Amino acid sequence: TIVELIDAHDGFQAIVDVIATRSKPRLVALMTLVTFFLSAVIDNLTTTIVMVSLLRKILGDREERMLIVGLVVVAANAGGAWSPIGDVTTTMLWIGGQITVSALVEHTFLASVVCAALPAIAVAMRLKGPIVPPENPHENQNFTRSPIERNVVLGLGIGSLLFVPVFKTATHLPPFMGMLCGLGVMWVVTELIHSGKDEAEKGLLSVNHALRKIDTPSMLFFLGILLAVGALESVEVLHGVAGWLDRTIGDADVVNIVIGLLSAVIDNVPLVAASMGMYSLEQFPQDHTFWVFLAYCAGTGGSALIIGSAAGVAAMGLEHIAFGWYLRRVSALALLGYLGGAGVFLLQRFLLGG
């Protein structure tokens, strides 16, 4: 809803003007870079929603836009893997005492960069020709928004999104409550800004209008996936899978890589929770490479399938990307980045003697 409200006020146009380019490779690089660092500050789901909204205003070709949206999913997951607040699993490991912020950033940043960069380079080399902008990038063109209105709503919106992890850490309340607090502030401010306008224009710029534009089927699909995974967790199937991996494979590095790949099918949160229950801090002390590598693998492995992460499911709903299309066009690129980043992590550990 916050993103929809910013979009209704053309707030993203300020960012579009900054990253506007006629070169497709440059667009790929900019979208990947912005997504990677933004998802380290706010969660990868919100980052994906914001970046897809931006991309719709820049690129008109649907096939190319879906391909870059796939890169956004990969970059959002990679960006969240090296930040303690960028992904639920890294937050779990951080709060649980398995990792510290300094160790997480030191050991996973380079691997996460490679994970996002390899697919982006592959796509940038493939896309040719000038960018074709969308035919109608702006809605509600009968009404104009002043630069002050756009910037105020954009600033409030981004501030509300950045406020969520701070709110969660300070109050220990669910993140959605922080999001609702931010939305409430935006609601009051936008009502004050548009108090002197006629009802037709106010209606298009109101929170009520933004709420009506929410993609309910996609939300229900996402809820269905969470319920299915929750059912598996309740009957302890996921804990059994984690135990089977430990007994069958044995090698901790390979177990982490497989957990990352499994997170493309099964939610990474219960897999990480099961790993935290299986391995004690006596066996693997705080900041042991097992925990740090687990944070990387669980955070980035879900990009292999579009249903493997919250960012992927959001992109699926926003751009109506088919599961099969993503599997054919993006999954191999995501695996390339995932395995490349894992290789860099292991090489870095070998060279530094970690």
C-alpha cells in the first residue's frame, strides 16, 4: 500500500529521472546495484516491489522487463544475505547469537556481490538495442502533482520502509505493525496535503484508492505457500529432512549448499531453524564459518525458483511471471550466481584461513 501511494503521487519519477538511461546494459547494472544495496537496508520483499514499480516506468518491452525483474529477485536475495536485517534467516542467526554483524559482512559480502553480478553480466551481454519506454508510464495524467508533493510522499514512504526494521528491533513487535504505523503517518500527511483539492483528484491520491489496487490473488497465493510450509513444519517433516541431510552427507559445507537449493522449494526459515536446533554453539561457536555460510546459502538459494523466496513470489504476482518461464529463462542464471558466490566464499575462507 505504501508503494502504491508513492506511485499514485509519481514519487518514483524522481528516482526514474536519476537512473534514466537509453542503454539496456547500463539499466541492468543500475537496477542490480540499487536493488542489492537497498535490500540490505529494507527487506527483500519490499525492495522487489519498489524496483518492479520503477522498472515499469522505464522499460516497455514486457519480455525484457520480466528478465530484468528476474535479476531484481536474485539481487534482492543476494543483498539481504550479507545484512543482519536484510533477510529473515540472517536476522534469526544474528538474534540467536550464531553470527555477529562484523563477521557476516566480512565473510559474505564478496560472495553476495558475485551472486548478484554473474547473472547481471550474463543478461547485460545478451540485451541489445535502445530502451523502449512504456507507452503510458503515468496513471491519472489528468491531474498534476507538484514536485513538493512528490518528494514529500516519496520521502515519507522510503522513511516508513526504513523505519520497519528499527521498529521491530526496538519494540520486538511484528514488522507489519511498524508498516501500519508508517502508513498511518502517510495517510494523515496526504490528507492534509490534498485537503484543498476537489473530491475526484483526492480520491485518486488517497490511501483508500491505493488499497483497492492491491493484488489480492497474489497475496492469497503467497499465503497458501506459507500455510503449506507451515503444515510441513508442524509435522516436523522439515526437521527430519535436515537431520537426514546431516546423516547422509555429513560434510557441513555441502549440507549448507543443499539447504540453499532446498530453500527454492521449501521456505528457508524452517530449514535454518532446524539447522540451529541440530547444531549447538558448542559444536560450531559464534561466527564459525558454518553459520556464516548457512546465512549466505539460505538467503540466496531461493532465487533458483520463482516460488523459492518472498521476493520471487512478489515479482510473480506483480509482473504475472509464469513458473515455467522463470525456470527456463532465469533459474540457470540464478544457479550460476549462487554457485559462483559459494565458490568465492569457500575460496576466501581457504585463502584467509577461516
